[in-house]
Amino acid sequence: MDPEAVRKLLERVRSGSASIEEAVDELRHLPFADLGFATVDHHRALRSGWPEVILAAGKTAEQVVAIAREIDARGQNVLATRVDPNIARALTDALPEIRWDAISRTAVLTRKPVEPTGDGTICIVTAGTSDLPVAEEAAVTAQVLGNEVTRVTDVGVAGVHRVLHRREALETAKVLIVIAGMEGALASVIGGLVQKPIIAVPTSVGYGASFGGIAALLGMLNSCAAGVTVVNIDNGFGAAYAASLINRRASQ
């Protein structure tokens, strides 16, 4: 339940179209639903503006389906991340209208139109094509949270002229998510080009000495460019959520 749903419920009670008992029955689902293996937070949209997101990794298909059904039953849109093909099949069998994207590994069920919440554009920049799964996780998340998204793809420092060619897209965005593996240098390069907040995402892309993304993580944490903040390795979702908070309209 989100703030708008609460307002509509209270308006119905005030107008007499809903009884106090009916309102209490609807509110009984707040603040959470106990599924035994999961406690689904229906109060989250009231607190943060957005409903709970399902992290599918580490859960069984049955658990993910049950949580998705619970969120859907309360009238919220559903977003699940790190959805593998087996869980995707179970979700689409249970909720045929859900849409799974293999690249981003996200599953989205849109029951009501996504209200725009962003005050500007979130630009998602990738160093290489191998970074696209993390980038698309960020893009889908940002869009579900009501943001306009632009993409600048495959502009890593091995050919830095490519990112210079896209400076207009970088400079017109309100916030940038910069995603890179290997040594993670792209965040510093872009941080030296624009006056925008940058959320850097190290990825696990790279050869042995990249240590599964630790080299990129340390490189980004040690960036000499001001305005660069860093999330965890491969955390496209976390970057998009933080960017959405930065981009959020003051009235939201």
C-alpha cells in the first residue's frame, strides 16, 4: 500500500462509500504479511515511496512466486532481481503477465501505471558490453521506480574518445551510474568531465588479477575525481535505487 492508496481509502471512508470496518480490513495487511519463510513489508511504499523488491538469488522458485503473489495481491507492481531461468518459468506460470528479461535478470509485473518520480534523467554508462547485465538491472530498476533513463554503452577507457563523443548525454543527465569492470577507471574519467553526482558500480568482469571485481572496486573507491560514490560489486539495483533518490522530485 502506497500513500496514494491510503489517501483514496480515507476519502472513501469520509464520503461513506467504504465503512470503517472495510477500511480496517484493508489496513489489516499493514505493516507486513508473514508467509512463514518471509515477512513481506507492505509498509515500505508508505515509508520510502516504493514497494519491496524481491531478490530472487538464494530463494527457491516457490518462495519467489509466493512473495510475488503477495505483493501483487496488495495492488503493488512487482520487481524481482537476479531471476534465473528456472525461477522465471515458475513466475510466468503463476503470473502470466509478468515479464522476464534475460539480460538484466529481472522480472516485472506492472498492474498500475508507473508514476514519474524523477526530476531529470538517469544516464547509465557502461565501459564494455560485458557489463550490460549489471547496467540493464540498473536501467530496469530505475524505470520501475519512475525515472527516465538514457544509456551510453561500451565507452571504456581503452578507447576514451568514445565517451568524449557522448558528452552531451552525460551533461544533460541529473545523475550518472557508471559501470565498469577490469580496473574500473571509467568512473574517474567521467568524474573529471561532468558536474554531476556519479554512482560507480564495479563489476566482476575481468581477468584473474581483477579478483572478481575487487580491483575495480578499489580503483573506484580510490578515485581522485570528486563526486564519485561507489556501491558493491555488480550491484546495479543498489545504484539505481540511490540514483532514484537523488533524482526524486521534491514533491514526492
